[in-house]
Amino acid sequence: MIRNMVLLKIPTGMLVFFTAFFIAACTSSTPDSTAEISTPSEPYTLTVMTHDSFSVSEGVVAAFENEYNAEIRFLKSGDTGTALNKAILSKGNPLADVFYGVDNTFLSRALDEDIFEPYDSPLLADIDDGFELDQQKRALPVDYGDVCLNYEISYFVDQGIEPPQTLENLLEPMYKGLLVVQNPATSSPGLAFMFTTIGHFGEDDYLDYWKGLVENNALIVNDWETAYYTEFSASAGRGPRPIVVSYNSSPAFEVIYAETPLDEPPTAAVVSDGTCFRQIEFVGILKGGQNRELAEKWVDFMLSPIFQEDIPMQMFVFPVNSQAQLDNAFIEYLTIPTKTAFVSPEKIAANREKWLQEWTETVLR
Amino acid sequence: MAAGVDRDSVEVNSKFLTSSYKKYALHALWLAPLAFLGLFYFYPMGSILEISFSRTEGSQAAPFIQALASERVRRVLGFTFFQASLSTALTLLVGLPGAYLLARYDFRGKSLLRALTGIAFVLPTLVVAAAFNAMLGPRGWVNVGLMELFDLTQPPIQFINTFSAILIAHVFYNTTIVLRMVGDYWSHIDPRMGQAAQVLGANRLQTLLRVILPLLMPVIITAALLVFIFNFTSFGVILVLGGPRFATLEVEIFYQTVSLFNLPLAATLSILQLACTLILMVIYTRLSAKLTRPLSLRPRKFTQRKLTSWRSRLLAALLVIMLLGMLTAPLIALAARSFTRLDPEPGQHAFFASGLTLDFYKELTTNRRGSLFYVSPLTAIAVSIGYAAATVFLALALGLPAAWALARNSNSKFNRFIDPIIMLPLGTSAVTLGLGFIVAFNRPPLDLRASILLIPLAHTLVALPFVVRSLTPSLRSIRPRLRQAAQVMGASPMQVFRHIDLPMVGRALLVAATFAFTISLGEFGATALIARPEYPTIPIMIYRFISQPGALNYGQALALSTILMAATAAGMLAIERFRIADVGEF
């Protein structure tokens, strides 16, 4: 009735295998911190903690590794907010030597939690002072990108109407039902766009503007992906709405990552004064790291032209170093706003919760 | 020892056991599962909660008072319960007839049907949103069709950002749980019981309600419980498909943690969510102990019929169409889109295909920007399958002894206490637990913060409750007299397990393995927190692509999703082939 079986013999073997695997992995995952005290011929390991969107060319990292006999290990730790939370919670016994990717909307959280050591890099000389938001030089600017309105060019040509040029334009009847924006509570470009309206209209009046947007049938979704791929008409998702909040680099993406080669982008960004919000990303040396000297070298490297020139094609944001040359293919398709809406990191930190709550109560009810 | 009624024999059995040292032997089965939960669940959860509350300004009770006094939190809690209950009811409504079909009939393509209906379970929400959008979106096939048919100017169906979208997506994701768990158990119920009732004059409906349903009750409430907890802790579906007007506790925890960094309030909400889960578990444990009866499970050879009459064929056809329509149509839309070239001019109509293409798949294999983080799709598949295999192994190795201990002695106080606790990881906020790992495993010998081992460990935490729950109903229903007979004849507990329990739960073991496998393949939240960029899983890669503009990036995300679907289906079919100890023959 009951057959004999071999089943139980297999797991015993597997158990041994997995236990061995477990032990091996446990022991191999720890020695990074001890590797630095070994002989100089062994490469030093430097760990860089960053967010999901980080990217860099193989050759660029290899250049650094060869020059300093180092091995760079990257840890990607979720979106910007999550990665920063992880860095804060591992303060004292940090996961990494360097943290890259905190932006001006989160900068105060990082500085208040005191996770960075100051470092006065000589390369700051080549960087416009406007980017240096932390005077104590704990967080050093690396790149910036602008959150701007994007629109589908052909829609406005076909309809014979002008694309919007200002935030106020979006309240006009001819743009009724055309705009999709992200929820600032859940989306980083959404938050940036809320700051745009605060910077442009002021703390006291931005909510009235939002009431106007809602009356003009603006759609609010939770994430950039839904806004861009489900609702925006010029994306591959072919949604119904021709205006979306995205980045000023998005039109360039649409050309470089087109399905069939395009001569010009199907979309354009609105970059007139006060319509965009600038996100600046920073790098900092984490307190309690094992290898301050190499960490400084890496920070210098990130600010130097070789890394800075690699940034645009890898992450579609722009270098802060004025010596860095922008790739021609890139400049061709994009415009950088000259005057962006501004809200200081201190003000953001002090009011983030209040603003988000007000916004939610006014716009989502 | 002669027990007239099966129900009595449970009592006898447990007394028989408690009177001997075997009680302790059974408790020893808990050693590994509890050590695992202690180290990888309670320790990190305890650490993060402690750190979170240490950041409280003022009294320790402040965040609790803040949460309980907040109207927003009460509204979120109410909505969380409401949507979870409704979604669970709908999932049962769709799943139970399907389970009947899979349980009672033997037809060609059944394994494939089971695999196809399970694929949804692994897909990341962003991709599922894209799939639904291709069908029901403003320019999806359904809306475009209706607009042309009735000459409408506006799309008649509004899907994204509606409550219906949440319900439909939950049914889409979770029906497979009901199909598998109930379908498997049902297939072993002796059809002669129903036949006996009919001989005695009961009609079909009476037979179903008074005989079959009570027999199925333990497994139905088990499946319902798992579905409910999944819906209760729903995150991606609410965020992406429900939109900004809807929030569950899990969404609120994410918002408090990431956007506001209010860790004390986030921790309070996590505890609230856990408390709700725990209360459900306790109710469940009581209920299931009451409802379970030992049965003669029959091999499927005796319980399943071929589709011979036209009535049964029609019924089967209708059920298959319903299941495939609801659970695979969006997947087909998605896969089709990954092979479709779009018109370069964004015209009036959506998805006007100007031909078939393999461009997206080709693009996956090129590292166009020379990025350090480029990973080939084959590597991603290997990494995903590797984590999934480790998860299956770990979850079964830990879940089988736990389920066995629970089933053998369900009346012991110890088991009644432990049973709900095993399920806690399912009701736990992923955001909170993820941060818990960071603060708990921060020094040698357990500095696992950046270790790839954390991924199968985290997946096992989610898979373990599924494994235990898939196994216990079957293990409990084994007639104790069979085991007693073996013991009387001198079999050791291990031999009893090998020769009685294991063969009889062979199918349930496959169900459990399939759950562990699919949970690991599709997991995104925990993986994203821990992932080493050199070893991304397929869902992580899909996310990398879909979070960038550009038709090629979107296309690559869809192509990878299609690859993920194929890998899932292949894995599930392979597990079905894996015959444990000739289960069909016991």
C-alpha cells in the first residue's frame, strides 16, 4: 500500500549543501571592513551606498580602481528616501564609506541626523556656489536635474493651440483635462512640482492654484510610472493626456530610447522662468567609515570631469562641474531652465509635513 | 482505544500522545522553525520597534495616542478592513467554482490551466497596471472597441484610480491561492460521501451545502485567511491602481517612514497592523480546530471524472473561459504588447500595431551605455531561480516540521499559542521589517546587511506561513488510527511520518513548494531594499526599465515581464511533474 521512497535522502544532502553555502556566505560577507588592514598589494575596498537610479560606465569606475588600487562596491538601497533612511539607521556602524544621492528635498534630514563628516574638496572650486547648499561642506553637490512640465508636441500642432508656457496657463479652459501630475506624498517629481508651485506662488497662495488645477480637471496619480506610461499621450503607453510632470531630460530619453530612430523628440519640456524645480544631488562621507582617505579620493573623483562627463548619458542629469563638457547628442535635444522655482532645504524640512497635509486635504478631498 | 467516531479519536489521540514522552518529541519539531523566526523575524522587528520608539519626543505613549486620536488613521484602518473583506469575498466567488473544476474533473491541459492561472501571483504591480492599461485603460482595447462600436467620444470605462481597480487586481492576484489550496484538498475528498447523501434523498444543492461544504470548510477558511491578509497588507495595488484617494495601513506606514521619517508613528501603525493580523489568526486557529474532521482522503484516481456528458463539458468550458478571461487576458495583452511595434506617430488610436518585432528582446541583451550595472536577462533569470530554489528548500525544511507538529497535536496549549505566531510575518509591514534587518544584523558574526543571503531569508519569512497553511489541513485530516496502527506495529515517529503522513500530503507538499517558488520569484519590496546591484532579480530589473522614459525602456520592461511569466509557468509545471513518493498510489 505504501511505497518506499527516496525523498528524505535528497533533503539531507541539500541540507548539508545549504548549510555550507550559508556558512560560506556569512563568512564572505563580513571581511570587507577587515580587508583594509591587509597587505598593500590587496586592493582596498570602498563601499558606496546609493539609490536605485544610480548608474555609471564600467570604464569610469575601472579608471578609479586602477589608479588607487581600490575596489568599489556599490549598494543600491531603494529610492532616495529609503536609501537615506537606511543610512541614518546604520549610523555609527555604517554600511558604507560614502553615500551618494541625497537631494535638496531630503538634505535637511541627512544633515539633522548628522550622518556626514565635512570634507572641503579642492574640486569645489570648479563648482558654482549656487549648488553648495551646505556651508559646512558635509554634503557636496554632484549633479542636478529639473522637474518640468512635458507635453506632446503633435497634440498641440494638430489642435492648433499653443502649448502652455507658464503655470498660470494651466488654469485656462483650453488646457482643461490635459494635465496629469503626481501625488507629492508618494512621488519625488510630484513633491518637486508641489515645491514649484510653492516657490512660484508662495506658501499662502499655492493651494488656491491647486484648487484651480483640480477645477480644470487635472488628474493626480501616485507615481511617475502611472503618470508617464498610463496617462501621458506621447509615451509608449499612449495615455489620453498630453501634459505631464516629468524631467527636462525626458524628451532626450524619448529620442535616445526610441523604438524606431527619431530625428527629433515627440515631446518637449516647458522651461520658462519659475516653472521648474531643481533637484540637486549630493555626496557625503559617512561618519564612522573605515577609510576616510580613499573616501575623499572617491568624492574628488565624482566631482572631477571624467565622472562628471559620464553622468548625463548614464543618469540623464547634469554635471555641476563647470569644466565638464556635455555630450553633443544630449545638448541637442534639451534645454536647461535659466531660472527655477526655489524653496530652501531648511524651509522644506520645517514645513514638509504641514504642506503635504494641507495639500492632501485641499486637493484630494 | 476503539473510537467509534472520528471526532472522538482526535481526543483519544492527543491524550495518547500527551501521556508519553512523544509530546516532547513533537515539541522538538518546533526547534528549527522557531529558531528561524526568532532570529530573522522577532529579533529585527524588536530592534526596529525599539529604535523607532526611542526617537519619540515626550512620553512613550505619545505615538499611540496620536495614532488612536487621528481621524485619518481611523479612516485608513476602516478602509483597509473594508477593501480586504470585499476583495476576499470576490476572490472566493471566482476561486471556488474553479477549485471545483480542478478537483473533480480530469481533463487534458489541467496542469497548464493551473500554471496559467498562477502566473499573475508573481508579477510586479507596475507591470500589472500596464497590462490592465493595455486592456481597460483610456486607450485600451476594450475602450477603443466600445468607442468605435457605439460612436463615443470619451472612453466609457474608467479603470485607473477607482475602487473597482483595487478589487479586480486583488482577485487577479489571489484567486490562484483559492484554486490551489481548495482545489487540492477537494480532490482528495471521497465523492462517495456526496453520492451517499444523494442516495438518501438529498438534492445537489443540499449535498453541496450540507455535506461537501462542511468538509471543505477548514481549507476554505485557510485560503480565505491567506487571501485576506494579502489584501489587508496590500501596497502596490492600492498605490498604483487605486491612486491617491485610497490608502491602506501599509501605504500609510510607507508614507510615514519614507516621506516624513516619522518612525514612532510608523512603528505604531506597524504594531496596529500586526495586532489586527494576530487577532485574525487567533480567531482562525479556534475556528479551524473546531471545523477540522479527520477524513479518509482518497487518491485522485478515485475522485476525478473525465468530462463525458455534454453538461459537464459545457460547465467545464464555461469555468475555463471565466478563469482564463479574468486571470490571463491581461497577461496575454502584456505579452502581445512586448512583441508589438508601435506607430512612431502617436496618433488617435492606441496600440495601432505597425508590425511584430523582437527589438525589445534584442535590446535586453545589449549594454548600450556600457553601464557597470548592466545584467543580461539570462543572469537575471538564473539569479531569480536561484533565490526561488533556496526559498523553496528553506521554507519546506522549516515548514514541514512545523505543520506536522501543529497537525499532530492541535489541542495542546503550546500549539494553540504558536499557531498564530507562525503567520505573523505575512501581516508585517515590509518597510518596517526591511529597516529592522538593517539595524539588527549590523555586526559580525551576523553582519548580513549587504549579504545576498538576506533575500532568500526574507522570502522564506513570507513563504513559510503559506507552506504551513497548505500542509496542515491535509495533515490534520489523516485518520489518527492509521498512525496508531503503525505505532502499535512498532513504527518510530519518523517512520510514521515517512510512511503515513508524507505520502498522504504529497500533493499538498507540491502546492506548498509552488507557493514558495512563486512568492520568491515575484517578491519586490524586500528584494529592492536588500538587492546587490550585481545580482538583481527579474522584478528588480523590470522596475529599473519602467522607471525611465523612452519607448525602448518600456518595451524592455514588458519583454522582461513576459520572460518572468514564462519562467514562472515553466517552474510551476516542473514542480507539478515532481512526484513525491507516488502520491497518486497511496
